[in-house]
Amino acid sequence: MLASFLVVLPVFGLIGLGYFARWSKLLRETTGEGLSDFVFVLAVPCLLFRTLAKADIPVTQPWGYWIAYFAGLAVVWALAMLIASRFFARKGPELVVSGFAAAQSNTVFVGVPMILKAYGDAGAVPLGLLLAIHLPVTMTVATLLAEGRSASIPQLIKRLFTHPIIIGILLGSAVRPFVAQIPEPAWTLVDLLAGAAVPCALISLGIAMRRYGLESGLALPTMLSGLKLGLHPLLVYWLATKVFDMPAHWSGVAVLFAACPCGINAYLFAERYRQGIADASSAITLSTLLSLFTTAAWLAFLGVG
């Protein structure tokens, strides 16, 4: 357990450093906003571009892997919306934010550094495959649920395909046949930007946690955190190991992906609709704090780290 805790400690240490730097006023609020922009617009797209361009992606699609992860996600999303509606009187986009927060993992800020640290290069392919469709699927579902029949499909497609992370994924996939022809100076530039993704992302998250805290109380964020950190990885583990057959590092990546705290995209989604902002930010803060221990437990259980 100690070894697993040490795997995730540097990840959460950087989050804590960002929190402390903002609390002590060593960094300004605008620093966090600038870091977040840099991470989403440049650093993470370069990281995904490099991962997908060089990864050894299997020829046949791993359908069991997809089903194991997204079936767990669907169950958690539906339960979160049901509970938020019946016990917390959430409705409309607020209700969608609750489901989104409980189901969408913080892949960029926590998942990527934790999984790559735990599995190394062996985890790059299954991680890249999930990253490639995780955001498009969750953002599409959330937008359709929030806007209902008024959702504009062309506008939705435009939002997805102009998202910097999606662009990085698409470009990384497109250059795979020509990866050997890309000159070394270009890879050096990509490597420098990609290498900055993890520390900048984690420090940015720490600054954001200091800003938003637990504005909506503990009841709803606790429920959302329990579904995200408890039920989601349990469902994925059962499906990935008992129902479907896949290599241990594939099932492990899926479980750790599911065990990540609530994703910051839930907050960004809430900001877009100006509803459920406090719910999203509180769930992100609480689940991130709790995930320091839950992810260490999963790492120990899976035998990595």
C-alpha cells in the first residue's frame, strides 16, 4: 500500500503545491487561468499527439475494453441524475451537471500522469484509446441531455472538432503513417510542450481548488464523489476482469481511468449553461481530495506501483 501511495503522491503533491501557492498569494488567480489555457490549448494536445502518433494501436477494436468502461460510466451517470433529481431537487442543466460530474473522469490533470507513472509505456495504448473518445462521448451526451430537442447537431460537431484536445487526437492519428518522416526538431518541440503538460495541469488544478472550494455544501458532492470513486471503478473492474477477457494492463488502465476524480470539464460545462457551477466545483474539489487515498488503494489492489 505504501508503494502505491508513493506512486500517486507526486501527482497530488503538485496539486497541493498549486493550492498552497495560491493560498499564500505567491501566485495570482490569473496565473491559474493562464496555466489552464496553456495546458488545454497547447501542452495536452501535444502530449496526445505524440502518444497517438507513436503508439502501437491494435488493428482490431477492443470492444470488451470499450464496453467495460462505458457501461460503467452510463450506470453511474444515470444513478447520479436520478439521485440528484429525487433527493436534491436538481433539474434541467443542473441535473445534467450532476450526472456529468459523477461519470466524467479527470483524465488530463490526474489520469494521464497517474496511469503513465503506474504502467509506463505499456499503458500508453489503452490510455490513448480511451482519451481519444472519452471527451467527445461525454461532451456530446451532456450537451444533448441539456439542450434536448433544441440541440444543434452542426453546432455540436463544430464545438467538438474545434476543441484543442480533439485536434491533437485527430492530428496524432493522421500522421501515424508518416511519423518516420517528421524531422527531429519538430519532435523536440512537441516533446518540450508535452513534457510541460503534467506539472502545469496539476498546479493549475490546485489553484482552481483554492478558488472554488466546497461552495455547495457536502451532501451532493459526497454522493457524486462516492459514485465516481467507488461505484464506477468497481463496475469497470467487474466487467473488465470477470465478463471480458483482456490483458491485465488494459483492465488496469480502464479501472484507474474510472477511479479518477470528477473531471474539470463538468465545471466548464456548468459555466457554459450558468447552472450547477457550485455543484460541479464542489464535487471536483472533494473527489480530488478523496482520490489521493482511493487511487492508492486501487493501485495496491491491482498490484502496480
